[in-house]
Amino acid sequence: MNEPPNPLPAPVPSAPIVGPGVAVSTLAVAPSRRKPGSGRSTRRISRHLRAIRIGLTGLILLALLYTIAISKSLLVPLVLAGFIGLALNPIVAAAARWRIPRWLAAVVVMLLLGTGLVTAVSTLSTPALNWFHDAPAAMRAFAPKIKPMTQQIEAASRATQTLAGGVVTRNTQQPNTFSFTAWDIVATAPKIIASVLTVALLVFFFLVYGDEILRRAVEISPTFAYKRHTVSIVRSIQVEVSSYLLLTAAINVTLGMVTSAMLYLYGVPDPLLWGCFATVANFIPYVGAISTTTVLAVVGALHFQELGPALLPAATFAGITAVEGNMITPMLQGRRSRLSPVAILLWLLIWGWIWGIPGAILAVPMLTCVKLITAKLRGWEWFAHIISR
């Protein structure tokens, strides 16, 4: 029998010759290579974009600060009315839970607040005008009391200039005279009355229509979960800010009453005037206490003849504020509302530079509100952590 022919072996694919003695399979894929310098150009572009972003952010901040500065007459009453409305909102809300209409509760609260302010102004206007009227004579009487101290300072200054080889010069300028007339009050009265009426009207509308504005803001939220989250954040911030403002106002009023009682016991004239000054100034941390202590030192020096009794009111007030600031306020407010002293001073400098005295008074309440808000917002917790104590 004839045997079948052997099958031919399968052909082996020949590898192309790339170079002498080097074979590369046709099935292999050549690795992709990056263009030289592409990573460097990408990093350069990202750096340029980051620099542009930082520059645009700085320009936006400068434009915002300029807008806030030029719109001071509009924003100061609005911010003040917002804080007063937040502080009084728990009272109106409690009345609404007792089936009392919000407008009626707001009217009663505004009437009580206005009556208290009018009574305070009418009581303190006469002694305040007397102090303004007697300020030039009081300063002339105060100058001989500090003359020995100023002579020592001038002698030390002359000795320093002599050692430094400079020429001793004497100041021959006449002191500026202080004039304050009733016409100044008449000229500024319309602006003050208009500002007070604007703030009162804004507070009334905030108390009456605040919840309705919140409901309208929630209605435009896209989803139910987002609406619920928005309501919880706004409600918690409203409760915390309201409690902080009410507690701060109560602490400052109590401090003013204690200061008035202390000055009355020491026999200082017009103790209610300086107690109210201490109440308002204490809304400015550190600066307010230092200002009130300085004013009480001057008042004591003008009223008393000896150095010990003259400094006693200021020293006693310094002790009272030390106890209040280091023990009572931290114990009542807790750690959630405590702020870093560095953040407070920077915030005071910024808003005092932008809005003056109203900005300095409103600075710390605004910073506290910013802290409470950023602590609730996702992605902004770092700012609340930085400004906390």
C-alpha cells in the first residue's frame, strides 16, 4: 500500500530585517512616545491659569470693597436692621406660636423698643450736651494736672535730641479751639431722624415678612432634599445668630448698669451717661473696653483733685471688664461663638477703615455670623476653623 504523503510543514513567518542581525516581530506594537517638552508646557499653562485666577480674584475683592465703601449710607442701615431683626425675631416667633399675628407682635415690640430709645435719649441728651458745652473749659482745667508729666516728657525729648546732635525746636502752634453749637444739632438732625426711621421700617418688615421671604427662597430650590437641607441650615443659623445677639446685648446692658452703679457710688456726675457709653462701646471687643477706661480716667481726673480717687473709676471698670471678658462671656456663650483675637482685630481694622465707627460696632456681629454660616456650608469649614479661638 502506498503511504500518504507527509503534510508539508506550516510556513514560518519571516521577521523583517530592520537592521543587520536585528529582527522585529510584525505583531509587536511600537510604544507611543510623548513629545519632548509637552509636560513642561502643560505645567507652564497651569501656572499661567493659576496666576490669572489669583489676579481676577484680587480684582473682584477690590471691586467689592470699593462698592461696599461707596454704598455705606445704604448698607449700614440695612445690616443694622438685619441684626436687630434677627435679635427680635424669637420674640415675634414665640408670639406667633400663641396665635398672635406677626404684624401685631412686631408693632408691640417696635413700640416698646422705640419708647425705650426715646426715653434714653431724652434722659441722656441734657448731660451729654452739657459735657460737650463744658469740654473746652474742662480741658483747660485738665491741662495743669498733667503739666508735670508733660514737662518730664519734653525734658527727656530735649535730652535725646541733644545727645543725637539735633536742634531743639519748640512747638509754637496754638491749640485748636473746640466749638459746638446748637446749630450743629439742627443741621444733623434730619439725617439722624431719616436714618432712624429707615432702620425702624426695615426692622418691622423683617419681623413681619422674614418667614415669607424664607419660604419663597426655599420654593425655588430644585429638589426636595435640597429644600430640606436649605431650611435646616437657615433655621439653625437664625437660631444661633439670634441667641448670640440677644445674649451679647444682655451682657453689654448689664455691664452698663454695673458701671453706672459703680460711678454713682464713687460720686462721679452723670453715671447713666457713662454707663450707656460703656454699653455701646462694649460691642467693640478690646477697643471698646480701652476707650471706656480712658474716658473714665479723664472724667475722674476732671472731677477729683487727687490722683488716687481720680484713677479709681477707671481701675474698677478695668477689673469689671476683665471679669466679664474672661469669665462671664465665655461661660455664657460657650465655644461655638468664640473668635480668635487676631481675627477680631483684623476684622475691626477692615470694617473700621471701610465704614468708620458704625463698621467697628457691626464688625464682630458680622464676623460671628460669618463663622456660624461657614461652619454649616460644605467646603467652607476651614474658614470657620481659622477664625475660631
